[in-house]
Amino acid sequence: MLRQTFNRLIEQHPVVAANFFKVISAWLREPNQTQEVLLQEKQTSAEAMVRQNVHLERVLAEFRATMDTVAEHERVKRALEIVWQIQGQLLPTTFLQLPGLQLHAMTVPSRSAGGFL
């Protein structure tokens, strides 16, 4: 009975039918439009995450290079400390004492050592 009443309404008032179909069509399109917006937001977020990941990988590579440089610096620094100790041990601790003559010595540690590094 309801269907017959509805069909008569549509037949007698085509404008009502057109408006009814517009409303139904809008209701059906709304979830699709919402999904499209959400999909676009997801795509935008994914692209941003890819860019951030690339940036983080670059920063990590720079950090690793810096750490390698620091490790090399520490190795060279330790090697120089050993060289300075060796150089210091090469000098005599006492000097020949002669009347009327004063002997003094001073050492300046080298900044490099050939063949040691």
C-alpha cells in the first residue's frame, strides 16, 4: 500500500520525484566523498612520512660520519699522547755538571709522529 502511494505521488508530482532522487543521490555520494577526502589525507600523510624518513636517513648518515670522525680523532689523540710519553722518556733526567757551565733543556712535544699513526 505504501509503495502504491509513493508511486502515485511520483507520477502526479514529477518535481517531488526529482527532488527525492537528488536527496537519495546526495546521501549515496556522501560516503564516497568522505572516503575520497580520507584517502587524500592518508596519501598526503604517507608522502610526508616518506619525506621525513628520507630526511632522518640523511641525518643518521651524517651522525654516523661524525661519530667515525670523532672515533678517529680520539684514536689520533691517544696515539699522540703515547708519542709524547715516549719523547719525554728519551731525554736525560740529569745533566752533566761542569764548573762555570749551566745546562738546561726543554722539550716541545711533536704534533705528529712519522710511521706511528
